[in-house]
Amino acid sequence: MENVHLVPEEEEDDLYTGYNDYNPTFDSEDLHNDVGFQQAVRTSHGRRPPMTAKYPGTAIGGRPIGTAYGSRIPVGTAMGRPMTGAVQDGAARPMTAVRAAGYSSSIARGSVFDPLGQAKGPAPPLEKQNEDTPEEKIKILEKKVNDLIEESCLAHARGDLQLSLEKAKEAGRKERALVRQREQTGTADHINLDLTYSVLFNLANQYANNDMYTEALNTYQVIVKNKMFNNAGRLKVNMANIYFKQKNYTKAIKFYRMALDQISNAHNAMRIKIMQNIGVVFIHMGQYSDAITSFEYIMSESPNIKTGFNLILCYYAIGDRERMKKAFQKLICVPLDIDDEDKYIPANDDSHANMVIEAIKNDKLHQMERERKALAEKYIMTSAKLIAPAIESSFAAGFDWCVDMVKGSQYVELANDLEINKAITYLRQRDFKQAVETLKMFEKKDSRVKSAAATNLSFLYFLEKDYDQADRYAELAMSADRYNPAALINKGNTVFVKEDYEKAAEFYKEALRNDSSCTEALYNLGLTYKRLGRLEEALDCFLKLHAILRNSAQVMYQLANLYEMLEDPHQAIEWLMQLTSVTPTDAQVLAKLGDLYDNEGDKSQAFQYYYESYRYFPSNISVIEWLGAYYIDTQFCEKAIQYFERATLIQPTQVKWQLMVASCYRRSGNYQKALETYKDIHRKFPENVECLRFLVRLCTDMGLKEVQDYATKLKKVEKMKEIREQRVRSGRESSARGRREGSAGSVSRSEAKYSPVLQQGRDSGQSNHGTSAKSERLSVKLKTLPGSNEPYEASTQQEIDASYVDPLGPQMQRPKTAARKRTEEDEFADEELGDDLLPE
């Protein structure tokens, strides 16, 4: 109590007395002058470990606080107030109020602040688990099985079905080894049934994906028969699906019904799907009444678009008109459960809402909604087109009923499409008048329908070659919807036929700007560039089109034709070879390949393709002529006879083919047959000079009596021919003289009148270069026949004018024929102008 000072009673009680008093014990300013303190700091005296606590509950027990100047006893204030750290027995605890957190006076000199003890270094590594124990081995094996199942599923997702099956089989082997190992260690009660189920289920699925149906069914049976697997009965649906693929419909129905019995009513969606599958199987079995029962139950419990469509098909199959109508009404009343399109129209005043709408305008959910709506519209349109001719006396009345029903439903915008389909049905029935009248009804409708109807009208008039009306309706379609690519294509087509190719190209380009995937516009643009002679640009168009339509025969042919025009026969051959892989039986393509190889000098390849072309189309005169000439060049005249006989059947009025047959007989040494053939030709064509000459020659060499008769006839025919030629020459001279006398004063007018005709003749001559060249090859000068004492192969140097060329003489050159080139006018006219303009 000596340290406690009592306040005198007479003094006023001051609550704040003593707080400003300062104890010199805690004066830290003179510590550097305190010898004892400095010595304690420099020596290990200050580093002694703390003493054992004397009193529990305090920080340092009975250690009193003191300095070098006094004993370690509690210190009171100047006014005698007890200290907060004092206890009743005189012991004191440390003053925490004057010590900062994390610091201590006992810290050694040079140490760093490390309250978390990180300076001690990293923690020692964990002890490695012993993998030799049975439990560890089982865990590792389970992980390997799970990894194999995952790898199998990923391989199936990539489309590698074989690898997925191999991984599934390996997982099955590992799982069986795992079970054996558990049985050996006596832990069979801890077998992972979920892992076994996963392995068997994945293996069965992979068997089914690889069309190994027997193995898949056996694996599913293992799962289904195991009572330890919960809800395994649902897998009978998968087994029924396999039986359906195998067309074992009876067992499919059985397993679907077994699965249906094992699924509770709580899972109504699953039961509806199984019922739908049962109905589809009944349709394949032709049991439409049973299928109708299933579908009607579904439409009463949970109606959907697919089931409604299948129900209409069943009613159509049994020919029930009234029930078809009721089913159609149910179909258009099925709710789609999608948002209205107006939801995605941005507002003008709320920028935040506009940003949200822009973000969700094309998200996955909206795409799914659009796909669902498009599928529903497709089923409704198909149903209407199917039942319209069956529910009423005429298809027009049926369409009208369907249109009325659709107008009162949520699919009101489909009514106009049904009207257009009605017009297309008229077109399929060749009733163009009714089709045009139906489409003209849309001229006063809204812009979208008006544009579609005008587009179809333009196309119809274009097919009828009424280009003025086609142009009028194309303009109407463009005015209703300038961004309609079909309308722009129709407008370009009407300009194309007027040979204004530059303007047509502009319309096709605009159609491509509005719809970059419009293949018709790109094709027509390529043809337009081809007409303009801009072959490189045309080639670029068709190469782009080939990247879109990989298997289009028209595009491949155009590419081959352009490369031929660019004098690159190797590229042309390559594209034609690709074309033969798409259309291997096209005789014109094969003939064109033969012509290109013939121009390159490869006769064997040319013969192969010409022969293939003849097999598919044995009526092409140019191919027949080339094959006959080829066999003559190779000294196989007997084989050439069948081709010239075929040409005789195709063109019986052309004497040259019969003369070629006779020449082949003569060349092969069968003179008797040649003589009979020439006599037969003489009976059919008694004024043919070449036939009479060969008859005179053959009869003379064979010593026949008819030689004099044929010689007399030959002279008469030659004389008649000379007289005829003289008359022709005199007529030409007199007409020319009359023209010169009558037009002496109007030379300039005559020149102006006939110069365009001459120009046109030059143009047509250039355009028919291939035909004229071919005619020149076939109209060479025939050498005169040798005398009776000369061999058949000899000839004199006299020349006579003849229209027939004997292909057997030594001076004769084999005619180098070319297959007629396909042009866009005759081969692909429908693709060239207005391709696919009618809506599907």
C-alpha cells in the first residue's frame, strides 16, 4: 500500500486527475545515456528466454516490469492511482498499450519483421503415398477406367467411331481387372456399380454407333438383366431404336412398350417421346389406325408440331377428309412458346434497353426460336399442299379452305405464301393462265408479297418469251422491294436477251450486293462477262461459284470451256475430268474430252473417250464419223463399217455414209459385197456420179457385162450435170448484168443497203468457224478413178469437182471432226437465265 496515495477528503473529487502526469520510468529519450540499458542491449542479457509464467492468464506471468534504475515492481501514478496492469498480490503484467502489434522488446538486433514465419523456408514435402498398397492400386485403376470412358466419348464427338469403340473396349477390360482385384483383396462389397454401369453403357452406345447391332443388344441385355442397376429398364428404349434400324418393327414395338411400362407418370415428357416413336413404327408397318391412336393421345396430352404433322399424314393415308381438316386445325393451334419478334425492335428513347436488345437479337436462344418457327411453317405449308387436293372437289377449293384457316391462326403471314404455292401448283399442272391470274391478285397487297408475286410473273413471261411483260413485272418487283435479288436477276435477264450485256452485268452485281450467296446472279454474271469477251473476269466468277457449289456440273463445264477459250487445254481437260466424276454418263462431255485429246495428238485417249461417248449416245454423227475415220486410219476397215451403217440409219438421205460403207468393203477386199452396195446406192440415188464411177471401175476389173450400161449412164449423168452448171452460170451472169445496168445511178444506196448484210455474213462466218472448217475438210477434191489396168490405190493428177470424198484413197486425209461445243443457249439455257426463281 506504500505506492498507493489516498486523496484527501477535503479536496474536490477530480475525475481526470493524474492522466497528464508522466512517470520517468517510461522516458525513452534518455535511454541512450542509460548505461545498464545499453549494456543489456549489447550483451546476451536482453536475449534471455522469458521466465515461466507465474500466474496463468497473463502474458508473461510474474515478470515485473522495471528499468535499470529500479526494482521490477509495479509502478503507480504520481497521485497514487493503481495501474491497469497491477494485480492484488503486487505482480504486474506488461503494458500492452505502449507496445506496437508485432514488435517486442525481446527481438534480437538485426532480425527482420516476420510475423508469419516465412523466413524459416518452405514446408517440408509431403510424404509420398505408397502405391504398392492394394487400395492405391485400385484407385489408380479406377482413374484409368474413367479416363478411357472420357477419351471414348471425345473420339465419338470428333467423329472417330473406330477409336471410340476401341477405347470403350479397353475401358471394359480395365474395369473387369478392377473387379477381380477387389475380389482378391476381399473388398468385393465396395465395387463401384456406377463405374460398371458407365463402362457397359458407353460400350453399348459405341457398338450401336459402329452399326454392330448384335453386340450392342447383348451389352444392353447385360445392363437390363442386372437388378443392381437402378432405372436400367429405360435402356430398352435404346434397344427398341436398334430394332427399328434393323427394320424389326415388331420387336421395336415390344421394347418401346416395355420401356413405357417401367417409366412412371412423373416423367411425362419421356412417355410422350416413346409414344411418338411407337406411332412412327406403326406408320412404317402400314398400321395407320394404331399410329393414329398414339398420335391422338399425344395431341390431347402434349401437342407438338411433329406429331400433328404425322397425324395428318395418317389421315391422308386412310383418306379421311373430315379428320384431315380437324387435324390441320389442331396443327395450326399448337403453341410455339416463343417470343414475339416485336420484342427485338429497339426503342428510340432508352439507350440501355437498345444495347440489351442488340446483344440478344442474334443469340443462341433467338436462333433456336427462329428455327422452331421455320420448322412449324414448313410443316404447315407441306400439310396444306398435301391435303388441299384431297379435302375438296378441286385443289383450288382445298387451298382456299386452308388459306381461310391459316388467316385465323397465329400463322396469318403464311396465307399469302399458300396463295403463291397455289399459283405454283397451277404451273405444275401446265395451267399458266390460272397461275398468272392468281399471281396478279397480289399486285395490291403489301410490298413483300407483291414483290414475290411480281418476281414469279416476270419469270413466267420470260419463259413464254414475252420479254416486254417480263421486264414490266421485273420493274414492279424491284419497285416493291429493291433488295429482292430474284427481281434484280429477272431484270438483268430481260436486258441480257436484248444484248445489252453491260447493263445486265450491273443488275447482276446489284443482286450480289444485296445477297452475296445468290448463285444465280453469280452464274449469270459469269456468262455476261463471257459474252463481253472478258474471259478472266468470267473465270473469276465461275471459280467463286465452284467454291460454293462444289458438285455443279454446269459450273465445271463453264470453267473447262473458258480455259479452252484461253488456250489452256490442260486445265480444260482437268476440269472436264472432274466433270466426268459428277456426270460420268454425259456423252457430250466425253466427246469434248476426246476432241481435246485429239487436238493434243493423243489418239489413244481420244479414241477411249469418243468410244465411251458413242456407248452412251450412239446417235452423235460427229462421234460416229470420228470413230469410223479412226478405224480406217488404223487399217481396220471392217470395224469402221458398223459406224457408217449407224450413220446411214440416222441420216438415210445422205449418200456419203452409204458410199463410205461401200468403200470400206472395197478396201477390205470384199469386192462382191462392195459391188452389191454400190448397186443398192445406184437404185436409191441414180444420178450420183461417184457411185456410177465406182460401178464402172468394179465391173471393168471383175469383167462383168453391166459395165457398158453403167458407162452409158455415167456419161448421161455427167452431161446433165454440165448442162445444169452452164445454166446456173448463165443465170448468174445475166442477173449480175441486169443489176449493174439497173443500179448504175444508185450505187451509194445499194452499198449502204447491202453492207450490213455483208458484215453480218462475216460475223456469222466467224461464229461458225468450227462448222465451216469441218465442211472444208469434207469437201476436198476427189482424184479421178484409175484406168482398168491400174491398181485401186493408184490415181492420176486430174481433179474433178465432187461433193463426196472417198476416205480410202492414199491422198485422202482423215477428217478431223470436233464435237459440237456446248453453249449456254442450248445446253444450259434454263440455268443461264432465270435459274431457280420460283420459290420452293
